[in-house]
Amino acid sequence: MPNRLRGGFLLILCLILSTFPASAQTSASVSLSTPNKDSFPRITAYLDIHDSQGNFFYDLAPEQVTVLEDGLPLPVTRIEQLCLGVQFVVAINPGPSFGIRNSQAVSRYDLLKGSLKSWANNRLGSNIDDWSLIITDGPAVSHVTRPKDWLDVLETEQVDPRTAIPNIDTLFHAISLAADQLIRPGMGRTVLYITIPPEGNSDQTLENVVSQAKEQGISINVWMVS
């Protein structure tokens, strides 16, 4: 920060991601947003901290945080924990393995959708998150705040996984949706990608996906149906 801002104080707002548990990580992760100077001399920023298991770090005290300006420490006046929601995209890329049935004649695809419906039903009445759903060669819904609108599409879709042709473009589309402008600052961005195992020489394609997601701060969780 330029010297003229010295003497201001920093209010750090912690971000809670309201979504599926994050994947295990090899080390702790810390993300700090660009400071907001609109209310100068009060300067605010969002701080997102997870431990090595991907769990959100709760109960952070102001004295545990050091803010440096030109190498000099500034006092942290307050840390406030907020639940700001998440821009959440489910991308389903079905294929023949989704159509395999168990001894009760229930397909893997139906089991997956049942789990998603059960989870989404528990979110009914909440409008804190931004919901999107993409299904390869199927219906889609983008950026709705009511879980019911998202559920309606999932419950009425009629894709036959036995004849479905998977397409990794579904994942690229999901990342693009997750990267769209947030309805409120500080929200998380997450994609849940449900797919058959990748086929052929897709390493370079997947590297491009990872690179794009990292640039946009998007977490990708993968459910693979082999």
C-alpha cells in the first residue's frame, strides 16, 4: 500500500464456504482479497484460511494476524466471521457406467441424483448461495438463488446414461459459470464434476482446466463413476 494509507486499520472478514467438504490438501492454504479502501481510513479485506485437511480455520483472533505496509506492522482492529455463500455449479457428464444397475434395479445415475436431491432439499429456504446445473446433452439452469429452482431441473431431466456421449466441454462450461460475477463480494466459487473416467490423451486438456480454475479461485471436486 502507498505510504499515505499508513495509520488506517484493517478489518479482516473471514469467509465460510457453505458447500461440500473441501478435498484434502497437503498444506494449509491462505487467500486474502484485494483490500477495499472505499471507507478509508478503514480498510477491509476478506481472509480465507484452511488447514492441511481442507477444514476452515475458525476463531482467529486479531492478535494472531499481522498486516504489513512497506514492511511495517499495522494493527488489526477486528476480525468478523461471515457466511457469504458460494457460487456453486454441478456439472454432470454421464456415460454408460452411470447406467449400471444394482440388485434392486437402481442405476448408479439414479443413486447419484438421489444423493444430490437429498442434500439440496436440506438447503430449501436458503438464498445465500448461487446455484447452477449443467448436464451433458441435457437441461441446464444458471445462477438461481432458490434451491427449488435447481432441484426442479434435476428432478425432471430425462438423460439416458446408457446412450449418453460424454464431453469434457461440460467441465469447461461449469468453470466459466463459476467464474461469472458474484452476486456479493467474498463468495466462494466451487464446481462439483460428476463424470465417467477420462478417456484418450486428455492430460493436456485437464491441465488447462486446472490452470483456469486456479486463476479464478475455483475449487473443483470430482465424483468419478467407473
